[in-house]
Amino acid sequence: MSEQTSPRKVFHKLPAAYKKIPDIDMERDIRVRLLGKVVEKTDDGIMLSDGFSNARILISKEIADGLNLDDQIRVFARVLITETGPEFRAEIIQDMHVADMELYQKVFFSQV
């Protein structure tokens, strides 16, 4: 007697789009990549500034404790719409202290 197996479901995450904080479309963007500096630490995360605006990034206290004010990081995050405004749940945080911000802006945000 042969056993029938159901097909495996494969789930794919949508790619995280390179975005400046003010350019995030809360209706369409699901996952984003943000590059900026830590400007504030809170009980449930950090405030990130990309030089254009600030974003509240939700992360665990343990991870937030490993970050310092003015650390330059890239955050891959899920976009959340809340009653108090937009928030971002961090999935990946990368140290970007060696990144050339001018070159990064030119490569990802220049209008060609």
C-alpha cells in the first residue's frame, strides 16, 4: 500500500525594498531596508534617523542594549501600521559603520 503525501507548501518572503523613511508607502510596502543612525533607545527598541526622518524600530531589549547612540546600522524590517503611527519590526540588523553614506545614497537613491 503506497502512502500519499501532500505537496509541501513553500513560503517566500518578499524582498525588502531600499527606502528612505519618508518614502515608505504604508499601503504597499511590506518589508523595507533602512540605513541610518541610532538616535534614541527605548524600552521596546530604538529610534533610527536616516537624515530625512526618524523611524521607530521594534527590537528586543537585549539587541538594543548591544547598540550605542550614533551607531550606523542597516535594518531589514517589516512595516507595521499602528494606532500611534508607523512602526517597523526588525528582522535583521547589520553594523554599517564602514559604509560610505554618500556612495550608498548615490547607488540606491539616485534618479537616473
